[in-house]
Amino acid sequence: MINTTSRIRQLALAAVTMGFLASPREAGAIERTGFIAGLGVGGGKITCDGCESLSGPAIAFHLGGMITDRAALVFDGSGVAKYEEGTTLTSVLATAALQYWVSPKVWVKGGVGAGQLGVSGKGVSETSDMGLGFLGGIGIEAIQKKRFTIDLQMRVTTAKIEGERATNVFALVGFNFY
């Protein structure tokens, strides 16, 4: 069985490879204007002060708009979940973020917002207070069409929640509409 760290490395290598293989003609075909939306799915890892690292499915989404031909302002939400023995731990973050294309196929994203931890199972559900959080990410658009891309992305989120630091590391495949 492949662990999450190994999966993240494999996805990053695939992203770089696919980014170099995409033809320049494809990169010039994309039109990023107006409203944008995207969804990313994959895997992630939750780490926190005083706890072991936990891996599980991850998801991210963004909604926003292009403010220039290379920059977008978006609402970005993401989270990782770990299910074990009837209990689910979730770590989520919602941010206002700026996404900037440093080249026709490569983007970076940074944001600030709020994070929260949750535990549910066996008829009980509990969530933490919200804490100040930050987002950083990079993506490579492996497939580009006129108003749609598929990218491979890595992201890290971190939040100080009730005095403890919770950090998530993600490897995702993203589907984006422009």
C-alpha cells in the first residue's frame, strides 16, 4: 500500500512531467476572463501539535473572478477527512485568496482566512472554535481548453485553533472553468 507522502511525490512528479509535455499551442488557447470556478479532489494529510499525522481524502473548491488576465480573486475552501473506527476527524480552511499565473500553465495561490477542526461519530459531533489560517499552493495546468483546465496541484493550509497549530498538506487534481 502506498502512503500519502509517496502519493504526493508521485502527483508532483506527474504534474511537472505533464506541464512540460503540453504543447505551446494548447497553452495559448486558454481564455481566463470573468467568473471562475473550480473543484479539486485527491488526498491529504492532517498534522497538529501533539498528535500523529493522519491521512485521508481531501477536497478543495474556489469561486471568484479574474481581476486581470493573470490574476484572480477567489473564495477558496478546502479540507481533509480521516475516518477510523467509527469516528471522522476533519480539518477545514476557508480563505479569501489571490491566484496568479506566473506562466501560461503554472499558477500560485495564497490566502488568509479561518480554519476549524471537527470530530464526529457514535452519535456525537463537536467542532472547535475558528482560528486564523493561511493557504499556499501551486498548480500546473496539464490540460487546457478554451474555457476549461485540468491541473495538478499541491497546497498547504495551516491554522492556529484553540492554541494549537493544525496543518494540512494536499495533492489534488483540479477541474477549473473560466
